[in-house]
Amino acid sequence: MATDLTLPRLGQGMESGVIVRWLKQEGDSIAKGEPLYELDTDKVTQEVEAEVDGVLQKIVVAEGEVDVGATIAVIETNGAEPAAEPEPPADPAAETPTAPDASPAEPPAAAAEETQADSGAQGPTAAPAPGDTRIKASPLARRIARERGIDISSVSGTGPEGRILAEDVERAPAGAEAPAAAPPMAAPAGEIEVVQLSSVRKTIARRLSEAWAAPVFQLGVSADMTEVLALRETLVEHLAEGDTKPTVNDVFVKLAAVALIRHRPVNATFSGEEIQRHPAAHVGIAVAAPQGLVVPVVRDADRRTVQEIARARADLVGRARDNKLKLDDLQGGTFTISNLGMFGVEQFTAVLNPPQVAILAVGSVKDEPVARDGQVVVRPIVNMVLTCDHRAIDGADGATFLQTLVSLVERPALAL
């Protein structure tokens, strides 16, 4: 029995996604739970698994943006052989691409692929004119070619009708020259580089614009890091062979999580209609990944040990940098920590991560002279700035949270 495979809604608010590539080919057998294709959403690129056993009979959308619920493939669930490709109509000009959610038998394959292959092509009802020599390439292939300085016309395509796919460009040598018959024009010195926004970058722009519109205030404090640094050294000394080495930021996640549970107005999210104060601290860690800023979440950080947080952090950061995060890794955060101390930044203000109502910016640890018991001594000092959404938090809420956090930083044993 043939079953239409539609694009799933993988997260709240998801309306569309971009199919990056299929991991199976037409005619391949598939098993439930087996990775089927890679999908780029506005948050992350992830592998989507098959929900049934069967045979991939037909791929309706090879690559490109698709609305949620639209048919992207046909699966034969009884294990039958794939159906033969329908013959194209005699007159290409008579082809009329259908809407994305139409039956897979209606749109001609070539027209559907060409519509998604080049966002700069003619309107959706236009058909290629006879003798049209436009290069057929997926958007991802064009982007990779631009980034690597590869002339797209020099790449041999392995897709349908010679269409150039991302893997074709990846196999081509960087700076590949165009055919001698049509050499590329030399780019002038100082040419402006145009970088198209990825789905993740568009989401960052949208969410930060929303955050900037919120009425926020900032509170800054400093803390003596002597005990935190000593604790971290002790944890490293007693580390089991092969285990993840904890960082100062792992200790910060633990201490902040404990403080959040004691000050639940800060451990909250704001929807515009209500404030939700959460019973567990799910702390997001801002990570500068190649695809843009992402904030994977360490769940139940208040109940975990520093070493457990270190393992979770290492896994999340590693997958973030390999672009292997899943939507579940990014959802459900109640608070975020952004640490730029490793870059030598002493103090900064972080932008809210909606719908969370607070974010903590942590700077570098620097030796500074301070007064202790009437004496001037040198201590490792860290500066922290808490950004708060004034719609959900008052100044006293943020101030008392910081008081608790500073006391825990200077005496971390109280949180362990």
C-alpha cells in the first residue's frame, strides 16, 4: 500500500523546513527509526527518521523549502517494487507545477525540482524556454560553491537531469576553473561578499529583534572566584580516567541553577499573557557554532553534580559544532548563561533569549586588588551582568538572585 510521507512539525511554531538531502534513494528499503533525510528548520539541522517500514517508492521533493504537511515522498509499506516513473508531457510549456501539498502524482518531477533548485528563477508557472542553458543546481550546492570559490558551471551534476547537488560541489576541487569555452570573469579586488542568511541566522535575527523590543534592565555584580577555582582544580584532580574535564562554566551552571530554584521569579518564561515559574532549572549555554549562535539546554542542572553537567555540556557543545543538535536539545530552557571570559572579555551585556525572562553574562576572571579585613590583597574577580525582562521581573527579584549567586560563587560548597 502506497503511503504519502509528509513534512512533520518538529517544534511549536514550525511552519516549514528545508530538505538538505535524502539519506535513502528511490527503491531503497527503509526501516522504522532509520534516518531518512536531513531537514533544516529555523533552529537546527537534524536527521528525520522513518516512521514505518517499507520501500521508498518516490521522492517528490529532492531538496528545498517545504511547508509542514506537504507531501515529500511516497512509501510502499507492503514492500512492493517502486512504481515506474510517469512519462513527462509532450509539451514542456504545458506543465503547471502544483501547490506543495498536492498529490505527488500531479506535479511533473522536472518542474517541481526546477522550482526548488533556484530561488532566482522565473515565477512558479514559468517553464524553461527551448534551448535554456541555465545551470540546474540546488540552493545548498550554489552556496557551497560560493563559499569555496568554485565555478558552479565546472561541476558535473549527479542529480536528476544532471542537476548539481551539494555532494557534487564538495567533491570538486576548490577554485575549480570554468570550461575554456566560457571562462569566468575575474572578480575585481575588494568585491563585496554577500552571505545569504541561513535558517538558523534568520531565527537569530528574528528572536533578537523581539528581545530588543522588550523593556529590560541590567544589574551588575562582581565576585571572588578563589573558591570556585579551587573547587574546579579538586574536581580535575579526582577525575576518573577518560572522563570529561569540568570547566569553570560548568561550576557556574550548577551554582546558577541552585540560585534559580531559590528565586523562582528569575527561573521563569513570559508568554505575553502569563508568567510561568518553573520548578526545575533548565540552563541554556550560549554556543558559537559554525551555523550561528545556538543555546543547547542542560536539563535539571540544579539536581546534577558538576561532573554530570560537564558531561552533558561536552556532548551538547560537540554536537552543536558538528551541526548535530536536535530540537529537543534547544527547547525548554528556563535561563541562559553566556560566557565570553575565554575571549578575554571582562564585562558585557547579553541580549534576552525569549521567552526566558533573564540571561546572565559572565566575563573573564582577572586578578584585582580588593580590601579584605582592612588589608589590600589580590583576588581573582569575575564580573557578571544580569539582563532582566521588566514585564516579568522587578529589580528586587534580580538583585536578590544575584546576591545568592555571589554568595554561592564565593562559597560554592553551600550549593553542593
